[in-house]
Amino acid sequence: MADERTEGDSTDDERLAAYAKALGHPIRVQIMRVLLERDRCMTGELVEELPVVQSTASEHLRVLRAAGLIRGQVDGPRVCYCVDPSGIEGLRVLLDALAPTCCR
């Protein structure tokens, strides 16, 4: 059976790998949970809730933002973060395409 993958598949694989890498640390998964529960959150609030210091939280937020899973809005000297619905939907679509009949 010939491999019928297309260029689009390669791009999708790269996107899925980027999402997986962004979620590949337990603290980043915890950050996503907090943001999904609260709708939005300041970095300092995450530091209070999670076992990380400010600089570590900022780095994890940078990774999640670069992957398109969250977005940040400047609020004076602070940044208010929230989940990016289009990123979450993109992740869901790619996971569904990975195993379309697996869990239905």
C-alpha cells in the first residue's frame, strides 16, 4: 500500500507536534487547567497557585503562547492571560484527525 500523505499532512504533523511539545511539561498542563477554570489570569496569580517562581511561570506562559494555546493582553505593567479558543480547537481537530475512529 503506497503512502498517500500530502504536504498538508506534514504541516498538520508539525502543528500537532508543536502543541504536544507545549503541553509536554506538567506545569504547562496545570497552567492550562487554571486558565480554563478561571477564564483569565495574571502571572502573579499563577505563581500563587502553582509551585513555580515568577520567571519560571513566565517561561511556561511564553511556550504556551508561542504554540497558540493561550494569548496575553497587557494590563498596565502586567499581562493577563487566557486560553485561545482557536488554539484549543486546532488541537482538537488535529487529535481527531490522528485517530478518527479510535474512541468513538
